[in-house]
Amino acid sequence: MTFTNFGLVVALLPAAAFANPYDGVYKQTANAECALVGVDGGSLKIEDNIFYGVEVECRMSNPVDVDQMDATLYEMQCSGEGESWTERAMLMADAEDTGLYMVWNGYAFRYDRCEAPNP
């Protein structure tokens, strides 16, 4: 490997290291509009360790792998509607990798992944 190629690989490592396995856009309901993120009847998005929900945004930090499960527990530092709060949430891809389970204290949700738009 040349020094130039090595530098390129090292430069790309931080971006790969911080990629979230749950990044994507998810439907709130079966007939949700995938192009509308963060509104009722629209979709939810996870990107760059930020969860964008309905009128709420949560920074996802301190990931902890759940033993013997393909799941991750996050500290969610959230803000929305003039308030801020911190909670924990567990995220897990469904068995077919077509959706996401999100579990908050006392609540569990399953969201289907939105299909990527055709170029």
C-alpha cells in the first residue's frame, strides 16, 4: 500500500467508525409518507446518531451491545416542543432486516424501513 492510499484509508476510518447500523428512514404506519420526516403521518429517520421523530430530535450516545441479541441500548438526549430530557432506548433490526424495533421504558414500536428512492 502506498503512503497516499494509506492516508486515504486513515482519513475514511472515522466516518466508518461512527456509522450507525440503524441509519435509515422508517414508516410510522403502514401507509406513511416516507418523504415527510418528523411529522404526523410521515416517517422517522436515524442519521449520524440522531433520531428524528415527530417534532422531536434525540442524540443517540453511549451505545451498549445487548448480550446475546443483535440489539443496542442508547442514551437518548432528546429535545422537542420546548423541552429537553434524557431516556434510554433499545434498537434492534427485525429478523428479516426490513424494519426496526425501538423499545422505550414501557413502550415498544416496530417500524418498516422505507425503500430507497429510485435514482
